[in-house]
Amino acid sequence: MGGERLLVVDDDPVIAAMLRRILVKAGHDVAVAGDARTAREALEGEGPFHAVLLDRQLPDEDGLQVLEALKASPATREIPVVLQTSMGSQAEISEGLKRGAFYYLVKPLDPLMVVQVVGAALAQAADRKAFFRAMEGALSAVSALSRGRFAYRTLGECHDLAALLAHACPDPRRSGVGLSELMINALEHGNLGITYAEKTRLLDARGWVQEVERRLALPGLADRRVTVSVARSARVLRFRVTDMGEGFDWREYQEIRPSRLFDNHGRGIVLARYEAFDRIRYEGRGNIVVAEIDLA
């Protein structure tokens, strides 16, 4: 990726200049704000921005307050926020997750990590936009769905089905992205057996899609399907996604751990948990995930 417009919000001129230099070298257009007020003015008057790098501590306002305001506004809620922190503790990460930050940089900054994390945030935002475009062509009549069972095999079928089923949700855009993440996980990690480490390497080499297609043609994997069941009651909308894989230790991925802070993926379950659904839980050996939205 390159050429995206970014906003760096940091009151330390040395760090702001360092970030700007790193990101400009990576091909981005970078604006800088030294406090929350200037950042808000830039977002309102100089946008649109493709991502915001936000310092946790600002002179005039807590960075989390700025984050909450960004996520509360329809005009900026889809902009990915990379939260800069000097601690990187699990408690601070969890606090940011609850407010909508899924990407982190820990000071002192490492140029390679800056480029990698910002790149991951921009890629995820691009995927969201593509998903929203697919949703626009899906049938809104699905909002009346009370019960159904579906199956998919390929990435294309996965994206199309997720875009369709999103319309069953009260907020299709927010819940649909989380549903899509869970469904992709079931296909790539479940049915096709792509490990976390393998996906990291594949994304770095830009070969993830090709590897998914290769495995889809392998004997023993070609006939595997992921099933998605939908059930609606007066109180709860429930999605149940079941793959044919061996399962995994899902507990490790309920939060973004400090050890995985700079990874180029691995935020799908966290995003679904904090942004898309009221509850998610794993059943069986980890090859079944149930996601629920309260309707009452």
C-alpha cells in the first residue's frame, strides 16, 4: 500500500517528526497535530484520512477520549486508529480495545514495526470497505430471516455469504465485519489448516490468497465446507459457524496479547468480540464459534 493520507497526533515534536519521516518514506501523505483540538480540526477540515496514529497521552485531552469521539461519529468511525503507548500492558491494550483501537505502537518506536502495524491497519480498513460494497448489493430482505442454514467452500463464497447475512443484524455494517472475520477464520485456519505463523509469513510475502486457492484444490480439503446457521428469537440473534478442521486453542486469541502487538493479523476474534457482537463463545474442540446479538 502507499499514498494513503495519515494523521499523526502527538505532542512530542521529536516523535511526531520521526513518525512523519518513516511514513512519508513508506509512500504516505502525513499530517501532524500536536494536541486533541488540532486533531479534531484536521479531521473536520483536512480529511479524509485513511488512518490516525494517536498518542495515548495528550496535553489537552486523554487520547482515549479522542478515540471515543472518533468512533462515535459516523464520519470517522471507520478510520482505523493506531494507538501509541509507552506501556503496552495487557490492561492498557484491553482498555483501548473496548473503545475501538485494534492496532498499537509501543514507545520507543521501531521504524519497521511502525510500517508493519500501519500497513496492517490500512489493509484491514480496505477489506472493510470492500465488504461494505458487497453488502450494498446483498438482499436487505434477509433482515426478516428467522432461521436458516448455509454452507460455503471458497473465499468468494465466504465474502458473498457474510455480506448477505449481515443484513440480518440490527447494525449490518458493524456486525457484518465481525461475522466475516469469524467466517474467514473458519475457512483458512479450520478447513484449510493454515496456522497463525504461516499466515504471518504469507501476508508478508503477499501470497495468502494464492495459498488459500492452492489448498482448496488439494485432495482431502477440496470437499470441506463451513456451515453457518442463523437463528432469531425475540431476544437474541445467533450465528453458529462450524468448520471441519481439528480446532484450536481459541483462548489465546480472545485478547490482543503484548507478544502479538505488532503482528500483521490476528485481530479478527477480538474485533468480533468487542465491536460486532454482544457475546462470542467457542464450543467443541474450537471448530465451532457462536456469536450472539441481543435484540431486546
